[in-house]
Amino acid sequence: MFAWINLSLVTPIFGLALSLPPMAMPNVGVALSPVAVPSSAREVGAPDAIDADEQEDPEEEAYNRQMRTRVDLAKWHRTLGIATWGAMLMTSVLGVIQYYNLYGFGASEGSNPCVQGNAIFGQSQCSGTPWPHALGAGVTAGLYYTTFTLSLLMPDPDDASQGDSEYARTLRTHKLLRWVHFVGMAAQGLLGVVVANGDWFGMDRANDYGTLQALSTVHLGIGLVTLGALTWAGLLML
């Protein structure tokens, strides 16, 4: 007995470790530490818990989806809006030139530039379809109605135009101007077809000069108002 005690005290000094034989170990309960638990056992049920925590609320998911759509459409809306404005400006300039050639600015049937032989871009602009202006109008219409459609498709989950903030008031004005230049585009498009193809409607410059001049004046006026409304709407958002 004393020899065993002496040996147990001495052996640590020499770096030895004394352990009891397995049969001599008392029959005690064994507690598993967390480290000893297999990872698969610890993670049972964990994925379901994580999924439940990370699952996005349906309303929040719908909101985020709408905001992403709005950002994507806004980029195209802005780019096409600038392109539309440039095309409309060029078409308006060509329209003013065409109006001047045919009717001057208040000129009579016998004193307009076409009759006097000094039409801008030559006498070929005095008859037939005014192709430069017509092609410009076609490009402008294509760009405009695409941009307008994007503005209608753009979601607004925040109701940004509501309220009394400066941005809300600006956005309301922008939306109001949208309908002004939309009506202008539709009206001048119809008038443009009539004045450019008067013979389709039983009118010619020799017998209906005053009527065609009046319709062309209205067409020109609406075109300038439409350009002004589009310019204002664009500047508000820049």
C-alpha cells in the first residue's frame, strides 16, 4: 500500500504518468462534452431554424422586387427621355423650316418662300411629302411612346408623389406635364398627317391655302408647346 503511494508521488517528477487499470476504475457516469457530440447530431434541426429566421417577409419581398424594377426602368426612362427630347427638338426645327417655306410667317399665297423661289433646302421642299420633317417625326414618336410606356410601367411602392415635400411636389408636376405633352404629341401627329397630305382630304394649296395655313399654324403651335412641356418635365427631374 505504502509502496503504491510512494510510486504515485514520485513518478510525476520524472515525467511519468500513473493510471489505474481499466478494471480498477470506479463505475461512474460519463458526461459527454459538447466537443464530443458529433457535428451531425448538433446540427439536427438547425437548417429549419435558420431558414425560418432568414425567410423574407412576403410584403418586404414584394416591396424590394418593385424597387428593383423601378430602378431598372428609371435608367431606361431617363436615357430614352433625353433621346426623345433631342429628336423632338430637331423635328421642331425642321417643322419650323417647312412651315416657313410653305406659308412664311403670315405670308399670302403669292408671297411665301416657295412661290418666291427661295425655300430653305430648295424648291423640292414645296411639294410632296416633307421627308426630313416626316422622318424626324417618326423617330420622335417611336422614342416618345416607348418612354411614356416605361413611365406607366414604373412601380412606385413608396407613393413618392404623395406628401408636401419638395420632391413630392416636383414629381407631381412632372406627372402632370406628362399628360400635357402626351396630348400634344397625339394632336400634332394627327394634324401633321392632314396638312402633309391635304389631297387625301380634298384640299390643295391653290384652292384651300387659307385652311391649310391655319391648320399648319395650329400644328406648329402645338408642337412648340409640346416641346416646351417635355423640356420642363425633363429639367424638373434633372
